[in-house]
Amino acid sequence: MTELDREANRFSARAARYAKVGANVGGVAAKIAGQRLFGRGGDASNAAALASALGGLKGPIMKVAQLLSTVPDLVPPEYAAELSKLQSEAPPMGAAFVTRRMMSELGADWRSRFGSFDLKPAAAASLGQVHRATTKDGEALACKLQYPDMQSAVEADLKQLDFAFALHRRFEPIIDTREIAQEISARLREELDYEHEAKNAALYAGVLAGTPEVRVPGVHPDLSTRRLLTLSWLEGEKILNFKGASVEIRNRLAVAMFKAWWHPVAEIGVIHGDPHLGNYTVFSEGGEPRGINLLDYGCIRIFPPSFLAGVVDLYYGLLHDERDRVVHAYETWGFKNLTTDLIDTLNIWARFIYGPLLEDRVRTIADGVKPGEYGRRQAFEVHQALKRKGPVTVPREFVFMDRAAVGLGAVFLHLDAELNFHRMFQEQIEGFSLDAISARQGAALAAAGLSPAA
């Protein structure tokens, strides 16, 4: 049997696992549902069984599972703890299979278009793998090559996601997850389109051009397709390597992370929606760590400018205790049927997310809170309040804003940064104007070849 045959069999086996995982997840879900029906809650053994069922499949469903674990209180804490352990690492394609995939993307003479190309992957993830290469002029490249049949795999995963959310609505109706499911589905489908990701990278290159603490890789469109994305290679180290560095270095990296996330939000209304630590590395100059390489652009959320106005309104409403402004912000975001009790409940979470931005002092992001527990207490309070006071539908635009904010906070916790987050945020939103952000967003999207937010 040739290596190519072995690779084909390998991916056939992957497809078989997709069929198997649905049965496994369905069986565990049925067990959980039965226990809930008879008044018994989830437990650690059920959580481990669900993680095991999902863990049998190394593919995009892992990305969905990890995402579910990051949405506060969407799943019980014991389930979130198990799901957060899952690693999004697919078995790598071998050399023969990579060669065939590259031929299908760039043609039979694909090798002649590179100076060099390493057939052994430098990194593997849920949807594809990255190969080191060089241009004919010697520039270092990162070539992200998508695994075959990912479109079918993602659609199969999204069907499982719909099932999971339907089950959640049946037994935990306090949070209506339909718009959450729509948002996750839309973003995951977008991640399959590497031409779209290339435009996202160009968008970020433009908006962060004046931010030297953040580096964005250049796109090589002549070496890219819908399933192959070629970017300039950015050398860097893992950000967690600097947990033991001096407070000066840790603060410097935290400032770079803050600007990498908040500057595009405040400037043109876009966020990087995937807080996975593997999407950032640290670059150095003169032997000193100086800033952040922002590597992945598959999960970028473009917001209507009005949504960003809501972000600013909620901040100032909480800062100055202006309840009418807070309510207006929630309405702008799309929350419906806002009673006094529901507003008070939403404010529990809002004060947690905005808390470090509201205090004009140097502080850590959440003094005394462990990274794995960040936001859990507030999520529990919200959950209990909703049980007493009624259900809420989470608007789809809110999903990745919230997820990214929690993920960013977790990075600050890992770095144990000590900063005045209030003043950094004020600097980003100074002079905020709905008309100005609309104009800047329109120009930036047009330059990158992207469409406005729906």
C-alpha cells in the first residue's frame, strides 16, 4: 500500500468517526436528558462521558466543543471543565497527501512557485495544518492548507450543535440559545473560506498599521486559494513563556494584547473573536520581547456601528450610574422585553466584563481570581437570577464580543499584568462618534474587499 493510499484510508476513517461521534454524543445526551427529566442534575461522570464522546473525533467539532466551554454558564461548570480540556489537533496529512492537496490548489507546477516548501507540518489544528515555506526570493512563509472534505465535516458538526442547543432549550429554557447557534454556525462556515480570511488579515493590517506593538502577517494572494492561505511567517515565542518574566515585560505584552483587540473595535468596529492562546506569539527586538504577533484571522466579527455605540453607552452608563443609558445600550444590542429585574441581572455580567475599565487605578484584571475560574461566580449569579426572574434571548452579535472579552481577560490573568485599564480604554474611545466610525469602517472594509455587517 502506498503512502497516498494510507492517507486516503486515514481520512476515510476520519469520516467514519464523524458518523460514530453523533451516536456517542446522542447516547450521552439521552442519558443526561433522562436524569434531568427525573430531577437529577449533571455530574462529573456525565461530563467525562460527553468529553470522551467528543474527544473521539479530532476535527471541527472540537472547535465547537471548546467554544461551548467558553460561553459562560451555557453548560454546567463540570461540563465546561471537561470540554475545556479538549485539544483541537487533527492527525496531520502526510507528505504524499500534502503534495496532492497542493497540486489541487496551485496546479501541477506548484513547487516551482516556492523557493522551498516543508512537507512536514509546523502546526496542526482543527480545520487545517501550517507548513513552512519560502518565496523564490527567500521570504519566510506560513502556508495554511485545509484538510479535505472540511465543508461536509463542518456541516455534520453543526447538526450536532443544533441538537445540543435544542436539548439545552428543552431542559434549561432560561437562556434561549437560537441566536447563539446562528452566530456560531455563521462564523464556523466563514472559517472554511481562506479567501475571506485573507481579506480579514488585510483589514487588520490596515487598522493596526500605526500600532507597532502588534504585527500582522502579509498576505500572498498569488499563493493563496479558498483552501490554501499563504502569509508571511512571523517569528515568535508562546505568550505563556513569559508568565515568569518581569512585571515590566508582562505589562508590555498585556498592553500590546489590549491594543490588538480594542483598537480595531474602537476604530472600525471589528473584533478578533478567537481568544485561543495559539493565535498569538511574542516578537522580540534586540533580545527583548516587544509585542504581539496576531496570527489567525478566521474568526473576525464585523459589527454594525450602532452595536459599538452600545458598547460605549453601556460603559458610560455604568461609569456614571446612568440607568437610562444602560437600558438604551441593551436595546441597541438587541435584548428584548427588558424588565427591571432582567436589567439588574444583565448588569451583574456587564459589571464583571467592564469592571477593570471602570476603575481609574493600576490593578490586575481580577485580583485573586484563578484563570480557570474567571467569570464563573458572576455566571452562576446570572444563572440563578434568570431562574427566578425569567428567560432571556442572547442576541447573536453579543456572542463573540463576550467570548473575546473573557478570553482577553484570561490572557491578562495568565500574565498577571498590573495596568490602568480604565485609562487605556478611555484612550481608545476618546472622541467616539457614530458617524466617524461608520465612515472609517466603510473605507476600511472597501479597501480589504469585505462587505459591511449584516
